[in-house]
Amino acid sequence: MSTDWPKHDMSFLGGRRLRRMRQTEWSRAMMRETELLRRDLIWPLFVIEGQNERTAIRTMPGVERLSVDLMVEAAKAARDAGIPALAIFPNTPDHLRSENGAEAYNPDNLMCRALAAIKSAVPEIGLIADVALDEYSSDGQDGLVRDGVILNDETIAAMVKSALVQARAGADIIAPSDMMDGRVAAIRDALDAEGFEHVQIMSYAAKYASCFYGPFREAVGSGSRLRGDKRTYQMDYANSDEALREIAQDIEEGADSVMVKPGLPYLDIIRRAKDAFNVPIYAYQVSGEYAMIELAGAAGAINRDAAVLESLWAFKRAGANGILTYYALEMARKLGR
């Protein structure tokens, strides 16, 4: 069989052959448009009561809840790996959960003790404190509930008190994740009035009502107790213009940075936000995204390590300044810088 393939007229290319730049690793590196660096990674961690305690999360293979002392050790590992910040989420014991979520503003709650311990032992790492009531409520909702209705303004009042105890405990960034209207302005005013002008606000500005939060809700102990759903305050996944309105409102109220959550299903929102607003945009590679990669990798359906890298790079390509990811420590240790 002849191997002399007929040559076609390629003059229409005008000498432009884009594959030339992809022929070698050094050329691909030189032409790369985006970078993925250790400083782009934020590590979410789950804290539990106890001493030298770690518990596995069934739906998140490889992720564990850690007691405060082990959280401090994790913070040291993150610092040594070049991770700039941690995002802390508590699994509040059942007996401390209530309808009014008052444990959220107990200055000795699990979150505050974790913040204080890490800040004392590892002062050079940033601490991001989640502010919402689902980690403290008996009904799993992010807001206070009356007759089945989520109360906006009453929820904000509780969140302001929660933000203040977190700032006093050592939080560098307050991250309201509740999606109540007006909470950024209220928290900003309260922080400033208490002398915490230096504490940032990273707003969960475009947080969608998503099935991809399932494993997270197990991790913080809110999933099994959730009554109803969160569609009256988290966003409809059919909408993108609305996300820009939410982000614009939070920036106007004083957010220093904003977050899009979930991540991969909402890359278009990240891109639109980056194009529209001159503030840092963060993406959260949420628990369901993590679980899909881990379970598909374990089943042999995909190359797990390649999928992790490709997914993280997608966030940077879409325009994210940083990524909250459960892969942060692993990837920080692998990345050269």
C-alpha cells in the first residue's frame, strides 16, 4: 500500500500553522496564557470537637473532619506548602444546634476556638470564616425560619453578631454564604464600628441552589436535618444576569472580593463577573465536584490526577483569581511555585 499521500493546497493558511507552537513542552509552556500557582489555592477545612480526633467523610474520599489541635497541624502544613489561606467550617455538635442558631455568636464556639488556635500558632496564614446559620441551626437552613419562611432581616442580625465574634477570634476574612439581601453592608458597618476595618469581606455573591453541595452538608452535619430547600434565597441555576446584579450589589455594599459557587458548572458566571467587575473573583470547587472526580477516578472512568489539574486550570482560564478546593494541599505540594 502506498504511503505517498496526496498533498492538498494549504495556501489558504497563509503560512499560519498554529500547531507549530504546540510541538514541544518548552514551547507550550512559553505560549501558555494562564498560570496555576500555589498562591491561587485556598484550602477548606472542617473542624470538630475533641482532641486528636479525625473522622472520615463518607461522600468525600480522602477528606476528614479535624479537631482543633489537628487543624493547627493542618494549618502548618498549608503554610509550609505555600497556601495563603484556609476556609474554616464547623461541624457543631447536635446538642448546641437550635432553631435560632444562637451558637453562631457564642464567642467560645467551635469555629472561634479553631480560629484563635490557628491564628496563635500560625499567624502568617489567612483565615476565612464562613458566616451562615446552617452550621448551627436545627433545621439546616442558612437563615432563621418562621412558619416555613426564611426571615431576611432577622437572619442578618444574627449573622452580624456571628461575624463579630469571628473577627475577635482572629478571622482575617468574613465570608457570608447565606445569600440574604443586605448582609454585606450590615456586616461591614458592624466590623468598622468595632474597630475591625482591616477585616475583609469575601461575599458568596453568586451562590446557586445546587445539588453539588450534598457531601458538604454531610461534612458539617446539616444535610440530614435540612427541612425544605434553599431555593428562596440561593440562586436559580437558569439565571446569569441575576448573578451580575447580586455581585454588583455586594460590591456596592462593601465586599472586598466575591465568590461564585459551585465552580465548574458555573464557569460562564466566573467569566462574566471577571469581565464586568474590577474586584478579585473566587471560585469554590465544591464537594460534589470533588466527589465526582474521586469516585470516577476510583472506578477507572477517568485519570484522577489529570482531571484534578484540568479542572483547576479551568477556573483560572475562566478568570478566577483563586480557587477554594479540597485539593489545595496536594496540588500546592505538586506545583513548582
